[in-house]
Amino acid sequence: MSSPAGTAGEDGERAEHNDDEPGDDETVDVDLQRCEVCGAEKPADLVDHTTIETIAPMEADICESCQHVHNHQLDEDVCMKCGSETDGAGFYLELEYPLGAEDLPAKRAGSLCGECADWIGTDIAYRALDADEEATQELVRLLDKHHDAQSTDQPDSEDDD
């Protein structure tokens, strides 16, 4: 009687051991398929040619894990980032972006609470500066100017005696 060993080799084969005949190993090919979202090679029975909410109506080869993540939707009045209630006062966001290993054209829409919208907006603004060398240098110049102005406004501690 043979039972699977549960280990896979680098070539995607899983070894089976025959308990009756020690040392006599058989290998069975495991059919692998690449998920076009995460890019991982997974057993073919865990990958479907299907669609997910973010790329619909387009279809791709997508593993079960990626299907679960990208089909998940929160309630309408829940912040997509932190999960708090927005009580209808959230900020609606529509985002189009390349998804996964194959840069699939994805879209996501939902609400952000004020704190998360502020955080994401600020993060985007600073990353835009990082992407522009001249803008980054100007920010450094302005911060240095601000720091120098604060230093001259402060009396020296030695003069306080």
C-alpha cells in the first residue's frame, strides 16, 4: 500500500513511497499551472481559468487564493483600508491599476474614511516628490531653510545663565 510523501521536488514532481518495499521510490508527475496574478506555479487543480471582480469581465488563470483576495468586497460604508465605519462620510475612490505577474487591467472601487484618505493622499504626494529629483532637492532646500530659521529663533542655552 502506498501513501503520498507530501514533498515536492524542484521539477514539480511529488514522490510516493511504497511502505511494503523500503527504498523503492516511484515519482508521480504533479501537473503545475502558473497563476497570472501572483505568478506562482501551483498544482493545476488549484488554478482555474476564470475571472475575478477586479478584472471582470476579462478571464485569466487564477489560483484559489488570489480569487479569494480579489473577489472580497466590504460593505459600502466600510473603509477599504482600516475597516472602520465611514457612516456615509467616506471618500469614494476608483482605482485602475496593473494587477499581478501579467499586469492584468484591474479596477477597484470603494470608500475610505477621512484618516485613511488623508494618509493615502499624503503618501502619494510624497512619493511623487521621490519620483522627481528636482522636486526632492527643492523639498530638502525648504526643510533646511525651515530648520535654519528655527535654530536662529532659539536662544542659546549658555546665554540663559
